[in-house]
Amino acid sequence: MDSKPPPKQIKIAPPVTTTGLTDVDVRSGMQVAALKQAVTDHLRYSIGHPPVATTLHDYYYALALAVRDRMQHRWLNTLQTNFDLKRKIVCYLSAEFLMGPHLGNNLLNLGIEQEARAALAELGQDLDIVLECEEEPGLGNGGLGRLAACYLDSLATLQRPAVGYGIRYEFGIFDQEIHDGWQAEITDKWLRYGNPWEIAKPEVAHYVNWGGHTEYYRDEAGNDRVRWMPYRVVKGTAYDTPTQGYGVNNCNTLRLWSAEAVESFDFQAFNTGDYYQAVEDKIISETVTKVLYPNDEPQIGKHLRLGQQYFFVSCSLQNMLHILSLSGVPVENFAERYAVQLNDTHPSIGVVELMRLLVDERRLDWDKAWAITVQTFGYTNHTLLPEALETWPLPMFQALLPRHLEIIYEINRRFLDEVRARFSGDEARVARMSLIGEEGEKCVRMAHLAAVGSHAINGVAALHSDLLKASVLKDFYEMWPERFSNKTNGVTPRRFLALANPGLRALLNEALGEQWPVNMEQLHQLEAKADDAAFRRKWRAIKEANKKRLADYILAHTDIELDPTWLFDIQVKRIHEYKRQHLNVLHIVTLYRRLKENPGLNISPRAFIFGGKAAPGYFMAKRIIKLINGVAETINADPDVNTRMKVAFVPNFNVQNAQLIYPAADLSEQISTAGKEASGTGNMKFMLNGALTIGTLDGANVEIREEVGAENFFLFGLTTEEVEHIKREGYHPTDCIASNSELRTVLELINSGYFSRGDAEVFRSVVNNLTYSDPFLVLADYAAYVACQERVSAAWQDKENWTRMSILNTARSGKFSSDRAIREYCDEIWNVQPATVKL
């Protein structure tokens, strides 16, 4: 079942020809007439539908191709400039790139949004409606992939030469539908109608080995060498997506690899009657990039995930070496030409693959190859959760990558010699730091490999970086303190404010001028406006319009009607126990009970809005989605309370609807257990759009609170140190229940089947998990959270002061621009300088 209907047919104006335009104008002109002619030409010559069969999607596709033409002009100049200047290039390796819809963002970055709107209007079309036709490429699970996309945007905007390398998944993160309150996963067929933004490069292909065995031999110089004899070879083919910077000519590249068989069809096998053998290699090879693996499923598809990670990393490194040879630069200068960043542990096999390519293929001696490798790589750690620090069972790793395991053993031998020399007699430390885990099933520790093979290691928020040095990578920090730094995450203000919030963009342009999207420090000037009553009225009007826009979307997709004058309390992110959506639900049920018992209770009317996907195999997360929807069904149908509170779950949370959600939020829920969220980026997007945060001292919340001021942040909950203490002393959630009668009653109400149409079994597992385990201290923080929400409700009733706090949140959000983060990476880790592109 497809989640989207086929494109609608529409009436189309007859073809037009605009006189006075040259072919160059039509391909690269930025004026209304040139864009109009380009769209008309693409409708006729690229799409080829007769007018009677033309659809809205055809208009989207034609406009996208017209915009891509203008980007390609800049893209080719960027490639040539980088090649001619032999500038150092950032190569950002990420298993996920959650780019979001391209068309609106590219129009914004090129500065032709209004011209495109006018051109379509002359053709009888509405740009906003055409934009809705775009199929979002779901090539990421959440924050990790979205961060990579923000960083590509900033690299191009800051004119830093860069290539993003990843995987062209045929099927991305599943589309989510809600059936009777349960999540249903629908195949994400993002390529069903084609992808106008990518440019296939079949001539850019590299071969990747799998399995087999190794053989030792002596080369012509008498040196001992190793030859890998693979069981299977897969071909990786490049698909390039130009990535346009904002207000500049620089247009960098996102290069995604697609797997295919070396021989796509065994004609000899077909001729002998073995049809299945004829297509077997093609099927097996293409499986590698068939589907994005779901996050939070550590035991499912491990073999596929390792294969995917090695595939795209090998293609990418081979590609860098190939380009290096074309430019005439010796391989010994690899680290001077490329800065390769590992976006979490997923691409960390690159450390070993570069060693293999340098030692086995380029025949460098080990020490020189290792020096190049360490100088090349940087490693960004994104998690403190042990289950997310990837490890691979030794037998599986050896079966798939036999040569790489040999290289890992040699890296480990030399590394542990260093450890013993530095920490003599400390064999416990040696065991902890080894690249091979010996506890239980032997495994390869990929975070350790990344740390050993990188000259720079960073966390993604100040707190996270400190915890990294004190916990999961403590031994490595003590070994190499100079390698560690913090690079707090950031988000692009272009997509998540200028594009997503056009009303606020216009107000900021009026108040600050039009340079703030690339100079976020200018937002500080808004502080002087916070005490201006007229400015506050404009601010509130924009927020209410955004809330109306979101309310219309929610009504269309859920049949739940929300009042835009209410407080919009929003929590959107992956559904995970540590993110504690169920803590939010406990407060909602608490408020519901209070209203039922005391109808005259003075509360601020509030819409509780959720969104997020649960990994298909994550039992508890899927139960939490059902709980949210069960509570929503009960509350929304209860006339005793539904004039003052409602609950809505937005299905299929993605970048596209996020652009409606962030600008509409009054309150941003960032309530993870302290010490569990590495950084978060949703918290930054909410803040950027003037939402106030309710949160713990976790991840980047700490820095957000420092920037905005404690008086403009709703803080609650245990600190990281208190979490560690309570767990060390022995945590008993039953004590929290026994000491809090309201909490006890809320849990009993959920357990009774009250929110599941009388079925007492549906949520028993959720309540039991909280009662007898509560691994993320939901009950320990419950009372503080409920009390903090009372402060939120009281603050909302003072509209003028709430608006003032909202303005200050945006005014003080400049630190959380991805431009700031990328400058720090470029200047402090990558040593990559700007390269101005001229047309």
C-alpha cells in the first residue's frame, strides 16, 4: 500500500515562448521570464506529457529541473575552482543524510523564490501547492542525518570545499501511518516518480569486495604483501546531488553510492536454462543499498548494516584516491588534500579501509600509511548509550571482511604496545582499550577503532563532551587528551527559520535587514525589541498564524481540531524511552484527572502535540505511541475537559512537516534523562522559532539555558551527577509510587484499561516497566516535571511577558547556527579554508 496517492491531473495553460531570451538565459537566467520559459521547455522536452495529461507533479518536476540548471552552472564552476586551486576538501562520511525537500530550500538559497512564484503564477500555478508535490528523500532516521544535511548547507554557504558521501537507499526510512493508535510502517518509495535533483554518474564506479580469503605473496621488490581473494564483488555507482550555498555561487556535492552487480545479468547462465542463477548476483548485490536500516534495532540486520557501512566507505575512499591521482598529487599527500570526518561510528571501518588501500593497493609501508590515516580522520561521537556504540561479532566480521580483521589485529597489537609503554602494568586498562572486546562473545569495537585512528575526537555538546571524556572514552582521553574537543551541534537558520517561518523571516528582515541568515549574531539586536509593545503584537500575530497553519494540517491528517489561541506544547523526535515521551503522557493524565475532579480548576488551555517514529522492532517505543493515541482518543472525546486540553499525534514526522511544527510551538519539550541525549538539534530549531524550553540539564539544553538565561527556561529534574548517584545507590521506582499518591493513581488509571477501551493488557508492559525497572528515571523526575508544568501554565497567562521571553529565545539563538559549528570544525580540526567561486 502506498502512503501517497498518484499525482492529480490538472488543466494546463498552452505552451508559451518568451521572445528575446537566449538559450543561456533559459538555462541560467534568474528573471521571471527566464524561469517561466525554462519550466515550459522542461514540461515539453524533459517530461514530454501532452497538455491534457500534465499534472501538478509535472509542474514540480519541471520547476525543479529549471532550478537544477541554475545550480549546475554554479556546481560545475565550484568543482573546477576546487580542482584548479587544489584546495583541501572536507569529506563528510555519514550513513544518513536527511536532506528534506530540496525545491524550496534551493529557491531560497539562490534568492529566486519570488521570481519562481511569479513565473508559476503566469502559468496558472501556485508555488506553495507545487512545493507540496515533492517526495521527501527519507535517507536518515533522525537527528544524525539531519545534522549532516545542515552541515552540508553551512559548508556551501561558508564557501568551504566539501563532499558529503553516503548511501543512496532505494527505500528510505519508512512512512508512518497510525491505525487504531498503533504505528504502521509503510514502504518509503521516494524514487517512485523519479528524483530531479540527482545526477547519475555511471562512469564514476568503484568495486567493493566481500568475503573470501587472503593470500600472502612477495612482490617484485621482495616485500611481503597480502592479496584479498573475495567471494563476491559489488559495484558502487555514484549519484550526485548539487548542494547550493545561501547567497553565494558555491555549490558543493552530495555523492551517494548505489550498489549493483558487476555483471547485471549472467547471459550464459540464462542460455543454459538457469534463470535464477542468471539474476541471483544482481539481486544479492543490489540488496546492499535497498533499504535504510532502522535505528534502535541493534540485533536486527547487523550483517546488512556492516555491509552497507563498508560499501559506502570503500567507494568513497577509492573515489578520493582516484581524484587525487587525476590531480597529479602524490598519495603521500592524501591528508593534506582531504579532511575525512566520521559522523559517528557507522563509517569507522574507513580507518581500516584506508590502511588497506594504502598498504595493499598503493604499497606504502605500514608506518607511513598509518601516519596518513590518523592525520586524515576526525571522529564525531554522537552517543553515550552503550548499545549505540557499534560492535561487530568477530565471526561475522571475519566472514565478510577477512583482510580488514587482519589489519585490525595489527593496529591493535601496535596500539596496545603503546598503551603498555604508557601505563606499565595496567593490564585492566589494556583490556578496556583493546579494539577487540573479550567479554562474552568476542567483537570488534568500532568506537575504539575510530578513536585510535583519528587525530581529532569531539562530542556534540559541552556536557556530552565532558561525559565522553569521563566515561565511554575516558581511557582514550587519558592517553591522548590533545585529540579531544567539543563542537556543539548547530542547525541551519535558512531552512528552519527563513524557509519554515516566512512570517518571522519578513519581520526579521524589517527589523534587522536581510543579512541575519548568514550572520546570526545580528539576532541579538532583537533584545531591544522585546520591550516594544507594538513589536510584541506583531510577534504574537506571526506565532498565531503559524499555529493556525499547523492546526489546519493536523485537522486534515488526524481529524483533531485544535484552537490556535491555546498553548501549543510540542514534543517531536524519535520515540525512545530515554527521550521520555511517556513522562509527558503522565503529566497529561495528571492534568486530565485534576480537571475531572475539579472542573473549576484554573489552567491555561493547552494542545499537547507529539510526533515521531519508533523503530519497527522497538516494542516499548511502539507501545508509547499507542499510549499517546489512547490518551488522545479519551481526552479529545471527553466534553468535561476537551474545551481546555486536547492531545494530537502528528503521523509521519519528517523534515517537511517539521517545517510547519517548529514555528508553531509555544513550548518545546526536551525532557530526556540527564546524561543520555548527546546534544539534540530539535531543541535548537524550536528555540530559533521563539519556543520556550521545558527541559532537563541534558545535552545542548545546558548551553541553551546559558544563552537564553535561566529566567527564560523551564528547568526541572535530576542532574547527570544525581542520576549517577541514584543509580549507584540503588534506584527503586516503587518508592516514588509509594510516596506520591497522584502518581500512583495515574499509573493505576493507565493500567486499568481506561485509555484502551477497557483492555487492561495493552499498557501493562509500559506500567510494569516503569514500576519495576524504570531505566530512565521517569518516576524519579515525575513530581518535579509536574510542578514545572504548573509554572509553565502560570507563565502563559501573562501574554506580554511570554512574548517577551519568546523574542529573547530567538534573539539569543545565534550560537546554535550550523555556520558557527562548521567554522569551528574547519578552523580547529579540518584546516579547510574558503574558496570563492566566480561565475
